[in-house]
Amino acid sequence: MNPKPSAPMAPSTPCPCGRGRPYGQCCGPLHAGAPAADAEALMRSRYCAYVLGDAAYVLASWHPDTRLETLDLEDTASTRWLGLDVKRHTPLDADHATVEFVARYRVGGGSAFRLHEISRFVRQDGRWYYVDGILPPR
């Protein structure tokens, strides 16, 4: 699958994922169909896809066993993503990993929210996929 971002980003624009690289050298190639090098790279590219409103990429990078049937990101105009902090990337073996992260966002003019998740990833046929995540206890 070769998903296209719904809100294209110039290759020289700083990538929203927080690595400090241009989009065209960071998450852009993954959004164009390149496989992620590891679970953290896939997680960062998924965050970037949420920022761009690219539901097709989010769904394509979600494991088929746990993937939602549809994902509506049409309300992205009122959602402002404020940043991503990857706390930990833990390879469990060659094909399984977890990534703990905090994503901050604001909807409309309201208060900012924090999404703190420990996500599970699996690699199949050379591609990483998001499986699911849990919210750690506070």
C-alpha cells in the first residue's frame, strides 16, 4: 500500500515527529511506502500521520488483527498537536518491541491533553506494525 498524506508537507519542513530532521528525510519516505527501520520509527511516523490527518497511513501501519475498520481524522483542523516525547523504545526480540511515548495535543481552544501510552509493535514480512497500546498507571 502506498498511502498519500491528506495534507502534504514540503520535504524541507521540519518533521513533526520531533527527531529534528526534515520531513523528506524522516517520516516522509515511510508515508510514501518505505518500511520503518524499527518500532520507534514507525511510532514516530504514525504520530506525524495524525498531525497531517493521514488516516490511510495510520490504518496501513496498524496490524490487521487489531486494526479499526475505519478511522476519521477529518476533525484535524480543530486538533493541534503540540509535541511528541518518546520515553523508551524496547526491542523484545527481532520481531517484537514496545515504545512508550507522550503525545500532547489541544482540541479547539480548550486545555491541552497528554496521551501517555506503551505501544506494542510486531514485525511481519519485513514491516513493522502497531498492534495495540496500554495507558500506564498514573
